[in-house]
Amino acid sequence: MLLTIITLIIILLSLIGHILRDQTILLAFMMYIPLLPLGLWTILVDLYQKGFALPKRFSLTVIGLVLTIWGTISMLGGITTTQIQATANQTISLLHWNIKWAGLLNDEKINLKNPATRGEWPAIRDQLYQHKPDIIVLTDPPQIQTWLTELKTIGNNMFTFFDTKYTGLAIISSWPLKFEHFITIRDGVGFSIVVTVNNKNFRFLLIDGNSYLKRLRKYILKDIEQIVIDKYKKGEAVDFIVGDFNALSNSIGFDSYYSMAGGYQLASKMGMIWRGTWPGFLPLFDIDHIWVSKQFQILNVKTLAQKNIAHRGQLISIYANNSR
């Protein structure tokens, strides 16, 4: 009986959080209660009691099934509605991945002849070589010159910024990069950069949000929104907003992104994939995002994973022929 009561209380808290969303810090924590495992747990609790957890037999199982289905559907993307036959020079592939230092912290810990000291970077690098994205955005890359230099074999243009020893952003491109400026946002860092592809400029806003829940995510998301709107008014429209936001996609602060400055689309919702990016071994939370201007058609979305890396990467392909 006590187990059932505790389960029902957690279900109630979870439902309140997911319906009201992150209007307060308390609701934000409640919104982070994942529905899928909670639904499975609820079913197990009822089965353990042979369906008699509640007066009406197997009613708790029904509740668990509803939670499981809700949690599953909310984390699945969709299917792009328009199919375009695009040539290679009409498409751009973009990868974002928080590789969390790739298991490396400093040069002193690296022995190039000893694979045991090389962290996860070789496997990550091999995935990058395999997919050969046109543009790579890495959150929290290893702050080690050896590996940053090796990245240039993938794209010979690079810009990096390290906020602390353990946080930073890197962008690697086959095409020229032009750094514009850093941006000021609460609970995070970022910068604006332009990539010139076949004589067309694509503006990126790269973001790395703080992982601790110091205050509501709506503040950093509102700051990003204001920057995007201000740039749009000045004729400097942002094409891609990319990074580890540390904010769930159903956060209230994201609601306006679908219409701001001409509107954006969340790439993970445009492909039939599991949208969770963290934690890597059981990705129940979608906190890493690629927001793409609605002027582009997203052709393909897939995820990348690597053992012992806390986040999963997102690789997208877009039809860029209709760009500005």
C-alpha cells in the first residue's frame, strides 16, 4: 500500500510538472521527472501486487501504460513532409555534439603511445571522419592542442572559445569562418559566427548553457531570443542556433522560437529518431538542440553516440539552395 501511495504521489508531481512546465523552480524539477521510466515502474508496481494496487484491478497498470505511451511519443521525432532531390552542392551537413572533454583534461595526462590514456577521442574522431560533416560544432571539446590540431584534418577552418578549463565551444568547417562577436546571456556563454558556403553566408549562434539549475531556463532562452530578434531587425538574420542549452525542448522559454524572427524549427523533431541526448547511456532528456531557420528544408536527422560520453550528438542535413 505504501509503495502504491508513493508511486501515485510521484505520478501527480510529474503530471503537474509536465502540464504546467517550468514556471517556477519547483515545477522545473517536477518537469524533469521522466514519464517513460515512471510509467514502466508504475506497471511493475501493479503487477507486483497482481493488479490490486488500486481497488479497480489493473487500473494502475492502465495509468502506467498511458504514462509510458506519453513519454515515448514526446521523445520521438516526426517525419519530414517534403522530399527534395538535392545535389551535394545544395545541401549542408551539420553536427552538434557535447563531447565533454572526450575523456581528456590536459596534455600532461596524455601518452600518445598508450591508448589507455587517450580517452574517448579516437572513437569520436573516427565517427567524425566517417560522416564527414560540412560543419561541426562541439560543446566542451578537450582543451588540448594535440586534438584541436587533429580536428583541422576534418575541416581546415576552426574557431574555439574556452570559458573555463572544462567548458567551451568549437566550430570546424570546410569553408571560411568569420567570427562576429561574443554574446551576453545569463547562465551561459556563446558567440555569433558566419560560415561562407559557395558564396552564401550562414550565421550561427553557438550556445553553451550552464548545467546547474541556478534559476529558470527561461532567462537564458529569453536572452537568446532577444539577440536573434535584434540581429533580424538589423538585417543579420541568424540561420542556426546550436548548442547545449541544458533546457528541455518543452521549456516555456522555447515556445516563442517557432515564430521569432521569421521562425525556427527544432531539428530533432524533423526526423524519426529518439530525441533524448542526455545522459548518454539512457538518453531521457533532450537538452542539446539545433534550431534551424524555417527558410531551410531539413532533409535528414540522425544521432551519434559513443561509450562513456555523457551526451549524444545530432547530425542533420539541410537543403540550402533556398537560402538568403
